Amino acid sequence: MVELNINGRSHKLDVEPETPLLWVLRDVVGLTGTKYGCGVAQCGSCSVHINGEVMRSCVLPASFAAGKRVVTIEGLSRDGSHPVQKAWAQHDVPQCGYCQSGQIMAAAALLRKKPKPTDADIEEAMTNICRCGTYQRIRAAIHTAAGSRKDGGSVIHIVDAAVPSSAVAAADHRDNAGA
Ligand code: FES
Ligand code: FES
């Protein structure tokens, strides 16, 4: 049994503590916006926030997240209104879409630490792989998201909705593409 706080809700889950967090999120909790790519912490498609830090959930045991705040793409905003999500839509960033929830989570974490990142900051922080090569649009969208901030607060919004349908429209699209 592992108890996790995911997107603001507590879940008591009948899983082995060493089960990778990614599989708990996807297969047990049903949050399929977080993707499996490499399984060895290289691609970033499984990125989530744990206590505000972006981490790769494929290599983290579920027990690591116990007592911490886990935020997935579904919890970034209720309705796709997070500045990064809006910038992604504005720049039409995704191509196949598979990597994009991880990219968005990484970008949101970057902006939380560096509200006005330079190109060099983005290059250093955004190590997620995109096989479609959307890197230029990702960079442009991050700059747009940075410009959309109206105050000095965090751009991270943690909501208590479990699986807000409109917030995961993009993720669902990716699932339909074969996730
Ligand atoms: S699936 Fe986790 S980093 Fe690739
Ligand atoms: S959009 Fe296809 S892998 Fe990134």
C-alpha cells in the first residue's frame, strides 16, 4: 500500500512500493497523459512534478513520492489555462504529440525557477527528447509563456480535480495516437 498526493488528491493505492511511479499514474490511477518512452530516464516523456521539481517518473519507485506532492499534466491546470499550455497552443508546438506532456511539465518547472529564461537557460533545462524535432517551437513557446506572466508569482497551479477532461484534451489526443 502506498499513499500518494496526486494533483491535490490523496490516493491510497494497493501497489508494491517499488512499482515505478509512471505505471502507478497510468495504470492504477488512470492518468495517461504522462507517457512511457525509454524507461531509463533519458527521454523525459514521463516527466511529472514532485514537490515542484520536474522528475522522470519511469525510474522513481512509487514509495519515493509518498508524502510529497505529485503533479501530472492533468493537474497543471483545470482547463488548459496554464501559461505554458496556452503558449503551446499559440505556437502549435506538438507534431505527433507523444513527448509534449513531458515537455510542458519541464517547461513549467523551468519557468517556476527562472521566470525569464534565456535561450541558453532553455537549452540547458529542456533535455527532453522530441523525435519530431519541435525544439524551435518549444523554445518560442517558453518565451511566450514567460512573457504572459502578469506578476512575480509561480506559474505552477496545483488543482484538486482528479482528471479534468478539458485539461487533458491534448494528452487524450496523444493516447489516441497510440500511447
Ligand atoms: S520514459 Fe522516463 S525518461 Fe523516458
Ligand atoms: S512531437 Fe512527436 S516526439 Fe515530440
